[in-house]
Amino acid sequence: MKNKRTIQIMVIAVLISTVVLISADKVISLTTPNQDTKGWLNSDISENRNNNLDGFVIVKPIPQLVSFGVGERLVFSLQYGLINAGEASLEVRNIAILDSVKSYHIFSIARSNSTFDLVFKVRDHHESFIDYDNLYSLKFKKHIREGNYRRDEFVDFDQKNHLAIYKDEKTRIAPSTQDFLSAFYYIRTIALIPGQAILLANHSNKKNYPIYIKVLRKEKISVPAGDFKCVVIEPVLKTSGIFKQKGKLTIWLTDDIVKMPVLLRSKVLIGSFEAQLNKYELSEDEPRVPGISKRAINVE
């Protein structure tokens, strides 16, 4: 029972940095073929009767405003009820240049605390490089250190030629593909309207698949960092041709232009695990309209 509880608590640590993963040690097996990259994202809406998901209208909105920037740092406490398991953070570390392309360097860390280290030591970190103008992923790095388990993964995204490039192979991807971290930050740039489900193209572990972000409702909540008016969202993975996933992740974002995450909750068989915002520093950068939005406005 102790080992099972340990693994469950660390689920939240990974959720902070990957947004929609439901297990710390495996990604749900998906059936969307890697080769079908240009058509599946557009056709996926038409395949769903009345363009909806469980009553939510499926949409693909463009970004409106980027309100995060260099210097933003969010720190979360990882909780199972009254039990504190550790700490996780999300940070916009710097502006990086990758092959002459300007990008946000996002850095995520999840650590078990000293007491929990005696049971199950976790030292995970993930990095994403997000195109400054187009807000899609250019590079993703994963370093997993969980107990005796070790895993490192590096992938470059050639968005122009629709390729995910690994050390040992190349995989076709859909246009404007996101990794888990970049998807999280992309969601923060668009209008979140209750009753809608936002469709995104995602790639992880050499597989392509869609993610739907249900916008559930608006409400006010309290966390250690303060009281916040929030919009509540729920990521959903499409697997095996139907909408299902193991567990349920709900995320509370501030209902303002920043859309700062303040609470992540993962329901399990007994109770739930939470990542509660403990402290934060926002960027001093001015909110801006990204290049992808300016181009869309000019076209219209």
C-alpha cells in the first residue's frame, strides 16, 4: 500500500510539467498513426457528430495575447490530503535562439521533499522551447529520475517540414504540433469560453495524437498563494478511437489575461492529489499580440 500511495503522489509532480499525463511512468497507448499528420487534426472535428465532445463544442481558436514572459516563476506544493510530498515549479527562464529562431525557454522541476526521499526520491525536470511568434514547440527535453528509474529524451521539432527528430529516428507530425509544456502555455494565450473544447496537436514518445481542453466553468478558489477568480479546464486524451483516459485532471487558471495556473487536481480511487500554487513571480514583460495572431488578422 505504501508503494502504491508513493507512486500516486508523484503523479502530480509529473502533471505539473506535462499538463495531461496521467501516469508518471507510462504514456497511454494511442492508435493515431504517425503517418497521418496533415489530415487528422482537421478531420478529427468532422468525425465527431455535431462537432462536439460530450456536449462541448470543439474549436481551434488562434492565440490572442501572450501575457507570460521571462521572469515568470510559479512554485507549487504537492499534496495528498494533508500529506506534503514535495514541490514543483514552472519557469520562463530566458529567451533562447534556436537556428536563428527566437523562443521562450520553459523549465519545469518536480522534487520530492527530504522526508519523502526516504520512500521514493524524485528529481524530474522538463524543458520546452516555444517559438516566440508561432507559439508551437521547437525542442523538448525530458530528464526523469524516480527511485531507480532513469530516462532522458530529446526531440527537435522541424515545424516547416512536419518532423519530430530524435537521435535514432524521425517521425512525421501534424502542423503546429505541441509538446506537453508548450501546449500548457499555448492554452494561456487563447480565450477560454465555458462549453468549448479546444483541439490541439500533440506529440510525445514518438507518437502523435490530439488533446482536447474542455472549458468547464468559472469559480473562485483559495490556495496558499491567495484567493483567485478562475476558469476551470480539463484536458482529455483521445485514445483507441473514443474519448477516455485513466484518472481525471482538472486545472484552475486565473480568469484574467495572465491565465496563471493556481491549482491542479488529479482524482484517484480514494481522494485526490493536488498541486497548489504556493508562491509566484510574474514577468515584467508587457503583454503582446503574437505574430501568428497578427498574420491571421491581416488575412481576415
